[in-house]
Amino acid sequence: MADRVCLVHYHEIGLKGKNRSTFENQLVTNLHRALRSFDVADIKRISGHILVTAADGMATDDMAHAISRVPGVARVSVAYVCRQDPEEYCAAAVRALGEAGEFGSFKVHARRSSTNYELHTLDINRLVGSVLCEKFPNKKVEMHHPDVTVIVMVVNASVYVYTDTGVGVGGLPVGTAGKVVTLLSSGFDSPVATWMVGRRGAVCVPVHFSGRPMTADTSEYLCQDIINAMAPSGMVGRLYVVPFGQKQREISLCVPQSLRIITYRRVMFAVAERIARMEGAKALVTGESLGQVASQTLENISVVNEMVSMPVLRPLIGSDKQEIMRRAEEIGTYDISAQDAADCCTLFMPRRPETHAKPDMVHEAWDSFDHDAMIEELVQSVEYVDFDQCPSYKPPRQLRARHRELAPARFERRGDKDATGEKGAATE
Ligand code: ATP
Ligand code: MG
């Protein structure tokens, strides 16, 4: 019986010219990481596709599903791999069609690339088609909109036969588009925003502002759960956590109530940008969506944005909440985000937040406390947890040197015996 392999298809976008091999090599590296829990024998490039071979020669649907979640994968098929032997690949076609479930009509679609096989695609279509008609006499051959298409692909010395193709997440391989720092809460929006930028190839470094010590540390664990849920996409290397509760209290004591949220945000942006510079990240990412809540009006976005000089990407700015929730379900973060947890945003909330902030008033409030000292202290108090899911993530050199100044993350989940605190120890 023929072996089964996973045949990975990727978009041609971003593949032109000399980028092509960088793109493909990165995708191969990322697939190795994403398939760590499977017994994989080999992952290699063949003629515009990537071929994943299982150690026992029998690639599974589970393997294909894991592959489909990796950015850069447009589609993935579980295919029988045969020699250039008509008897062998016709038998595989019969088998593949027999496994295709309910259908009324079918067609054969042969393709050839980089091969010196003497049969041409029309010959292969005819040959395989005639065998299938014989084995499935009650099914119709339909050239235009068949229920099932049997693909017979000849590449080098092999023939791949498959019917079914799973849709992948698309995008570009993580590691081909630089690094971003994403502001991650445990809500619905920012995990989706993070995922969207990661899907375009960026390595994501989330920063979470926790209300600790004024609130419990639940939101910090939810953020870790979110990152673990997104693990198949392999986009996050490290989570930074900033305990912000004490500083929020200080802000709440000296800034007018209505401007508290904007002031918190300005501090958050400034700290996130400092972390981004240490990380060598080129942009910040937020889950803001225009007009969704008080802080997301154009006026408020602009008085917060003026704190930073690097670009701020807002991939959800035009999305509706329903669309965002649907995406959260797809990427596996919905149930985690649905849990209630206090974070810095629920702390010292004003009764009536300003929705259309006046820059002069914001600046006056900003100058009423030593914001530079506060930002510096927060940067010095940053903690982090490493996640072993993103092969392209490189911790910053500068930070390695400053390592001792930063408290290593020490998140002990209540009831967990296993204290973390080592690099990467809090993951998985
Ligand atoms: P989300 O669903 O992402 O929590 P939201 O609808 O609650 O967003 P806001 O509270 O206005 O909206 O937050 C807007 C954005 O600010 C978030 O999407 C996120 O990028 C960032 N943000 C909010 N809270 C935090 C936090 N505690 N830590 C880090 N970033 C945060
Ligand atoms: Mg939120």
C-alpha cells in the first residue's frame, strides 16, 4: 500500500525573486517546530510545495490539521505517494476517491512538474479516469463543478494522489516580517490582533500590564494560557508582564478622574515602546477598534499615540466585535478571553471617562506627576516568561546583559507545586 504524506501548498505571494528561498526555509523551520509532538521523518521542499513525511510513512489528518494552523500555509493535503507506475497510482486514486465520503460526480486533474515522465497530463487524466469509471460505475464524470477532484501530481520520480485539501491560515511564515511588541490584555481583541500580525510573518512579543499588587494575578495566567492556545501558530517567543497596580494608584491620586484611563494608556504605550526598542521590534500592536469603547475614539487614540514615535499597528481598527469573536474562536482564545479577570484596565476606573480628550488638559494632567521616573521604574520592574514555540524569536542582547536587573518571572499559580522562574520554565 502506498505511503501517505502531507503536501503543503503555499501562496505565491511574497515568493518572488530572491525572497523565495528565505520564505520556504523559514516555513520548513516553523513546520518542524509546529510538528514536534508528531513522529516526523522529514520535511523538505519539492517543486513549489513542502512535503512532510511521517516516520511510519502514514501521515495523519491530525498532522495535516496542525500544519494548517501554521502561518504561510495556504492549503494542506494528505496524499498517497506512489512510484511512476500506472498500476500503483491508479490504485491510489481508487483508494483516495473511495475515502472521499458522499459524492455524486468527480473528475481527475493531472499535473506534472520537473519530471521526465513520458505520460502527459491528458494521458494521465484518461488513464486514471477510465479506472475510476470502472470502479465507480454509478458516479458521474463532471468536468466543470465536480463534487470531488482527484489530483494526480507527478513531481520528479514520484506521483502524489489526493482528493481533499484542508484550508490553511494563509499569510506568511513567522520570522519573515520582523518583530513587533503587542499590547496584550486577556480580553478578546488583543489576542486576535496579535495573531493577525503574526500571521503576516511578524514575531510577536506581547506585553501585559497587570493590576498587581492591587489585583490578583489571574490576568497574567490568562495571558499565558492565550499564548499557549496560539502555540500551533508559533508566533510568540516571550511574554513581558508589567505590574502596574501601584503606579495606577499614584496616577489616580493626582490626575482628574475623567483622564485616568488616557493617562494609564500613555504610560503603557511609553513602557511598551521602551521594551520594543530593547527587543529591536519595529512597531507596537494593539487590539483597538474604532469607537468600540471610550478610549478608542479618534481624539483619545491620538493623545495616546503621541507618546510614541514608532508605528502603532491596529489590525482590528475596522472590525466589528462579532467578527473579532469569531476569529477568537477559530484561533482558540475565545474561551480563555471569556473568563473574567481584573487587570490594570479594571483598576481605579472613573465613573465617566473622557471620550473626546482635549490635548491641553491631557498634557496638564501628564505634567502633574513625575511621568519619566514612573516609566523608568516600570521598565525596571518588568518580568518575563519565555515560550518555546517560535524558532525565530531571539531574546535581546541588551536585555541579556541587563537580565539581573529584571526580576525573572515568578508566576506561581495557586495550587501549582511547580514554581517557575527559569527562562522558559513557565511554558507548556
Ligand atoms: P481587549 O479585548 O484587547 O482587552 P478592549 O476591547 O478591552 O480590548 P481596551 O481596554 O480599550 O479595549 O484596550 C485597547 C487595547 O489596549 C487592547 O486591545 C490592548 O492592545 C491594549 N490593552 C488593554 N489592556 C491592556 C493590558 N492590561 N495590558 C496590555 N495591553 C492592554
Ligand atoms: Mg480589555
